[in-house]
Amino acid sequence: MERHQSTSFPFSTMTSHLLLFGLLVAGCSLAFASDPSPLQDFCVADQNSAVFVNGLVCKESRLVQADDFFYRGLQLMGNTSNAAGSAVTPVTVAELPGLNTLGISMARIDFAPQGINPPHTHPRATEILTVMEGRILVGFVTSNPENRLITKLLQKGDVFVFPKGLIHFQKNVGNGYAVAIAALSSQNPGVITIANAVFGSNPDIAADILAKAFQVDVNVVNQIQSKF
């Protein structure tokens, strides 16, 4: 009687296939992973280090002190004597080294009557804003092609969130001073003020490019650029 050969894979072959599958899964996991969580209790920024990394180098842990996690001065009003009528007091990793690798920061925003925090973006952070005093009109614009304006009038104690990377603004619509506290989902959220970036770049963006983009005369562009 003729014997049939077994069709099962040898154990070593199955092991190789499982190992290959595991490597593929691991590779996919790494490809879709977000920023890793801190791998130690803290990584206080060594602001004197000449080493450049994506973030800041950790200070030697034995040299860390309480002041590395401390900032004083957020109770002080910012100077709103400027064209926008507002002042932002940031508390990022630049001001508070203990924020390094923790993925958070904050800011105080002061507004003179009718003052504005001009349209801007935070390329690396979502922002959540709490009104501490006054009445503040806020809004953000969705991305192309919709470019929908979403806006809200906030009172004392109200909270509003601005999604990461979207252009947003705030305006004090009251007759007195207003103040808000913003929390941001990055130790270094960055800020791009639209008017400054477009009309105050160094060197200037060519006036004919901006004239065509904004559908205005070149002289208008030159006039605006002169203010930045």
C-alpha cells in the first residue's frame, strides 16, 4: 500500500514564518507609533549643552533642583502697549526647563480694551484657552478647501479649544482689560503669526508674488511690508 507524505511544515519552518510575521508586526507598530513617552522620571533641559537633538538634552539627574520645575511671574500683567494691544507671557521649556519631554506648556495672554491676539498657528500643539477676566471673541479657520470660520464669544470661566496647526485668533470685545490662560500640548509649541510671516519675512517675499496671491496692487503689498 502506497504511503502519503505528510503536508505539515517542519517545526523549524513554522518558527521562521512566525518570526517573520512578528518582525512585520513590530515594523508596522513602529511606523504608526506616536512620540514615545518619557523613559525616566524627568529630563530637565540642559540649556547650556551644545548638543542638538529633537528637544533638549537632559541635565544630569543629580544636579536637578526644585527650581528646575518652577516658574514665577505669571501673575504679572504683560505690556499691551503695542499695535495689537496684547501681550503673551509664555511658559515653555525655554522658561521652565523641567517641561522637557513632558509635552505641555502654557501662556498668559493679556488684552487691552479692543486688543487682539492676531491670527496665528501653533505648528506643534493644540491649544485650550480659559478666560480669567473679560469678554473675548475667539475663532479658528478650518483647512482648505472649506476654510470655515468657527467662532465664539467667551465670558469669564469659559473654555475653548483650538485644534493643532489651524489659524486662530482672540479679541477683547470689552471696555476693560481681559486676561486668559492657554495650555498647549507641546513643551515647545511654536507660533507663526500670519501677518508677520507673510509680510515680515527675512528676506521679503517678492511683492509681485504677494500681490497675485492677495489679488491687490504691488504698491499695497509694499505699503504693508513696510510696517513689518
